Amino acid sequence: MIEFSDVSRNFTVGDQQVQALRNINLTLGAGEYVSIMGPSGSGKSTLLNLIGLLDRPSSGVYKLDGMDVTTLDDEQQARVRREKVGFVFQSFHLVPRLTAAMNIELPLILAGVAAEERKTRVKQLLQNYGLADRADHRPDQLSGGQRQRVAIARATIMQPSVLLADEPTGNLDRTTGWEVLKLLEGLQDQGITLVVVTHDAEIGARAKRQIHTLDGRILSDAQRA
Amino acid sequence: MFFRDFLTLASSSFLSYRMRSFLTGLGIAIGIAAVILLTSIGEGLHQFVLSEFSQFGTNIVSIQPGKTQTHGGNAGVFGSTRQLSLDDAESLRHLPYVENVNPSVMGNAELRANGKTRRTTVFGEGRDFARAFTMKVQSGSFWTDEDNEQARAFVVLGSKVRQELFAGQNPLGSYLRVGGQRYRVVGVMESKGQVLGLDLDDSVFIPAARAMELLNRSGLIEVQVSYRASVDVNEVIRLVTERLKERHGREDFTIISQEQALEVLGSVLDVITFAVGALGGISLLVGAVGILTIMTMAVTERTAEIGLLRALGAREQQVLLLFLGEAIMLSALGGVLGLLIGIGVAQGLHWLFPAMPVHTPWFFAVLAECSAVLIGLLAGVMPARRAALMNPVEALRAE
Ligand SMILES: Nc1ncnc2c1ncn2[C@@H]1O[C@H](COP(=O)(O)OP(=O)(O)OP(=O)(O)O)[C@@H](O)[C@H]1O
Ligand SMILES: [Mg+2]
């Protein structure tokens, strides 16, 4: 459960204030499928970063699963991020010198999960995402779709409750993009909260709940019938 | 995060840039190698050179004609410098504390015996030569009297000359021609080997008076005076100076004590030690700057990765440790390489000069490695802190 009350995010650029988000009130229930659309610069990524605790609001309160997370210190926020949030990025963000398996394993390593357990969990995910024969390949030896699948595996290996995807299909061709989206939707079917930022209206339309942003505000917030 | 995983992650980056990492580590390696080499051979080199110099005994002063100024270099002969004569040497014999006096000249001459000829160094010495320089006569002995007017034609052979000219026979009592004159062999020296570039075995020793005549020299090259070990060298120098001034009317000679020579030698060794030490220090400094540079570059190159790690739930501290660990590992591996190079070169020197003792104390090796780690730590702190304190959102946008 994600609750934003009166959340704003300002940036200071030189001596100018940029209001990336203005007084956002928003509640996302557990297991929802939400798409966020809007023109460039309207605050979509900023909103996603706030949800994922990568960024802090300038004002307002953010409650995650009933807990006020705006007052947490860096270490506590890192812990929440590690345990509850998974990120998927447009540009994949794989570590180039690590194998696919190692990239997927990374969150488990940071969390201090024992090696044997890590191994079984990584193996399982590689299987699930059709990457079993790519385990030892480095990112530059993988196709775009495979890279994004590795990134999704990495985002979900900690079994987070929220999956945040910022234009996950933006760097992929149409067919591959659809495959990746299907994968994300499959995860949502299993109960994860899925938030997808997209420029593609067709993709955005697939979500049950569609939010449009403009100029740091929520322009519309509609449930599909 | 487990320590093993920490090592894997921290090393993954510099392992993927092998050449770059190698060159960075090399700076540290050269510094550590220099330091280790120095500690391994420092004492050995000192002992080696000292023993080379002091094997003739340390309580000896040498008197040479001409006045050398304190700041080195012969000031040139101004006025008339009198040469040192046999009588000068003789006059020192009865000074207090003096044990042996040896007049000395040196030159080359042809030897002939048993139908063989050989050109060697001829030393003209006094009867006390062997005693003054604590050299051993293997058989026979030096001549005992010393009549300067009519020195007898006696010769003592170096071991190599004996071998070359009198192979398989007892040379004592035989005759040998030195520069055409007949000499009777009265002794053979024990083998001494090369000493500071002179092969004493390939030499013969004849009375100084005869050598001066043979070599056509009007003065001695040097007079050596050995004195009682319990006496202060300055007292001996004072007495010798006084006596010779009396005879020459001025101080136109130079007295060099072994102690002074050893002091000069010691300071030369100190300069070498200092130079190698400074080289090591500078190299370590350069190595540290290299690590700082490479880590600053690494942090910039991997900004997006740092953002990603934070997004995956890495704490600031974990990011800090990863980059710090990388810097320390680079430096520590450079240190290990340096230890290997340093110890290797030291052992190589020992192999080339077996007389030079080489010893790498455990403690220093550990200390050197610790300083390498410390350098990595110091050089890594700034870049690692920058990585840790990055804003994760901005870092992620860096790609
Ligand atoms: N770190 C920052 N410093 C200054 N201004 C920023 C910063 N991050 C975002 N902004 C500004 O905030 C506004 C919203 O940015 P945001 O990245 O959320 O837009 P977006 O909707 O994701 O756009 P796009 O579709 O192009 O990704 C923009 O005007 C942007 O310039
Ligand atoms: Mg964006």
C-alpha cells in the first residue's frame, strides 16, 4: 500500500526552483497494475523515484505499508528498498563486467544471503525467464530483450512487493517490448504491485489503472472498466 | 554482505582492466621493491664494503707526499714539495706507540725464472710489510734487516707468481730476475685474491730501496704506520706530523687514517641508502597518486553502476567499502609484487656477490605490505567517499 499525501518535489537549478511534483495525493493498493503516462518533463520518473525511496519529497508525507518512510535515515531507506522495491530501467543498467547470473545475484549479495541459497534462487529465476543457457554470458553478449529479462530477474529476486518500471520497453523493438511487458504483467498476476511509466499509449492502456501527469500534477487517474 | 563476496565484487573491476591495474600497481611495487631491497642488502652492503677496506687492520695511518686540502682534490704542488724518503720512514720508527713502519713504492717489471717470463706488479716494501697489513706469509719470511744503503736482493712471491714460475718446486732459495736483476726468493705469500682491483697474488715484494732504484723513483709513494690499538689515532697523527714537519720544515704531506677513510666510505653508503630510500618514497608517493587517479576515474566511469547499487538497496557504507576495498587490493597486490621483486633482486645480488650477506627480515616485509595497504586506504578514501555520497537518482541518470 502506497500513500502520498500532499507530496511535492522541488529542484533548485541555479537560483531557479523547478517544481517537478506539486502536491501529489495518490494511493496505490497492493497488487495494482498502474501505468503512468505524460509528456516529457511532467514528473513521471521523479514520482517513480519517490515511490522507490531513491529520492525524498521536499514536502508531504509518504507512507509505505502504513509506515511513514519520509523520516527514515539512509540506512533504513536502503533496507526498505532492498526488501520491498524492485527497479527496472529503460537502459537495463546491468553491470557490464559481471555475468547474467552474477547480475541477478547482486541484490542477494548486498543483502548478505548465503551462497547456497543464492545459487538455487538465481538458477530458478534463470529457468523461469528462459535464460538458463545464458547464465555465464556477460551483458554485451546478450540481446536487448535478454538484458531486460536479466534486469527483471534481478529486480524480483528479493521478492519485492512493488515493481517500478521506468519505460521498460523504451530501448526494445516492438515484439521484444511486448514480451517483456507480458513478463511484468505475469508478475503482477502473482500479486506484485506493478507501476509502469511509458510513452506508449498502447502499452499504457493495458494497465487497469492509468495515471496521466502534466507539469508535476496528476491530470487524470482512471480505472479501466 | 559476506567477506568473500566483497572480495569478488571489489576485485571484479580491476580484474577487467588488467593492463591499467597492473600499471597502477607497478608504482606501488617499485616503491616497495626499493624499500625491501634496501633493508635486505643495506646492512650486508655496509659489512661487505667495510670488511673489504679493513681487512688490513684498522689501526694504520698512511702518509703521502703533497698536501691535500680538506675539501678533496690535490691542491697542486706549490713551492717545493719534498718527497717522502726512506729516511723519513725510518725516523718514524722510534716514535711512541708506533709498532710498524712500512715504506712503499709500486710499479711494473718483468720477471724471469726457469726460462719463463711474466710481467707483474712489483711492490717495494719494508720488512714489516706483512705484519703491518696482517698478511700471511705461507712459507719463508720477509727479509729481516733493512740496510737502506745496501738493501739485499731478496724477493717474496705472490702465490700466483710462484705457481706460474715455480710450478711444482720449492722456490725458496731459488733465484729470480726482476727487471734484469737477480733476486733470491725468501718467501711466498698466502693467496689473498683481488683487493679493491689489485691482484696481490700476481705480484712480487722486494725491499723498497731496491724497488726505488729499479723503478727509477726518487721518493716513496706512501709510508704506512701501524700503531698500538689502544691509542687514539689523533695522538699518532699529531706525533707523525710533528716529526715530519721537523724534517721537512713544513707540512707538505698528507696523513690519512683508516678511520677517516671508513668515515668517508660510511657517508658514501649513507648517501646511497638515502638515494634508494628517497627513490622508494617518491615511487610510493607516485603510486599513491596513481591509485587516487585511477579510482577517481573508476568512480566517474561507474557512476551509473553506483546509482544502480543504491537502487538495489546498497547502503552508502557498502558502496564506500567496495571502492575502498578496490583501492586497497590494487595497492596490496602492487605491494606483493614489490616484495617479490625486492627479495628477488636482493637474492640475485647475493648470487652475484656471495660475500655480501643478504637478509630480508620478516618484520620488514610485513611492515612494507602494511604500508602498501595503508597507501591504498589513504588514496582510496577520497574517491570512495565521493562514490558513497552520490545522489542515487542523479547517478542513475549518468548513463
Ligand atoms: N536532479 C534534478 N535537478 C533539476 N531538475 C530536475 C532534476 N530531476 C528532474 N528535474 C526536473 O524535474 C522535472 C521532471 O523530471 P522527470 O525526470 O520526472 O520527467 P519525466 O516525466 O520522467 O520525463 P521523461 O519522459 O523525459 O523521462 C523536469 O523538468 C526535470 O527537468
Ligand atoms: Mg523519465
